[in-house]
Amino acid sequence: MRKKGYANTSVDDITRELGFTKGVFYYYWKNKREVVQEIHDRALKVMIERLDRVMTEESSPAIRIEVAIRNHVEAVLANGSIIAVLLGNFDFSEETLEGRRAYARRFQELIEEGVATGVARDLDPKVLTYVILGLCNSVARWYRPEGRHSAEEIRDIFASFAADGWRVGERPKRRT
């Protein structure tokens, strides 16, 4: 799907890539949308489990946020083709949308804790959560494994940027 995009990828393309017949495909799924939905739901489940583990195993709010960002970027890199499809106008089931909202709420809890303890900027935690997740999700649109940087290097760059921001030193005062 990465090469042709979701709209231009057929069930024939999928079965040919996976090495099985259309009959096998239709035994398990009604259409390609169900395949993408299932892959997304499995990836989301793993992301939620990893986020829950971070929240229980890490004691420092700053470390929790950084590890959560790293985990999110790793998941996006591991599922880049599907994530790129899903960033478009994909018609998700209500169950999937609720899972995504639950994940974002859990992530926001980390940010709220970071703001409360002074390790995250004092900005609206919900907006800050969407900024971080949006930044991390964007890697799916352009990252290619054969590029200049490895997945690990990209993960580290994104985690550093999302955790520390782009400015070096003090921020200049805004003009009014």
C-alpha cells in the first residue's frame, strides 16, 4: 500500500504480496478496509499496552513522557505504511475511534502530570498531546528505511525534539 496508496491498492495486490488466493482473503475479511482496520487495531493495542507499562514502571514524569514518545515513534515506524493510510480520510469503526481517544487521553495524563510537576511546558495539555502525537505520526508520511537515518536515529531525533522543543536557550520575548 505504501507504493500505490490505499485507493490504488487492490485486493489482488494484497493477495499477491501475501502469497495467498482471493478465496483465502475473503474467508478472513470482507474487503481491504477490514484488513487495514485490523492491522490498526492490533498496533493500537500494542501501543496502549506499552503506554500502560511506561505509566506503571517509570517513576519520573520526565522519563515517562520521553519513553512514551519513543514508544509511539517506534510503533509508527514499525507500521509506517498503514499509519500513512490512516492519517488520511479513513472511515474508522466507532470502537477504533474510542480506542484512539483512550490512547490520547492516557498520553494526555502523562503530559498533565509533566505540567503539574514542572517538567513539561505550562501549555494546554490536550493541545500539547495533539502536537506531540501529530509530530510523531508525521514520520509515517516521509520516512524510508533506505534513507540517511536508521529507524533508531529517527526515533531519537523525534523523542529529543518532542521532549525538548526546537529552541536552544531562552525564548525571545514575543512582540505584541
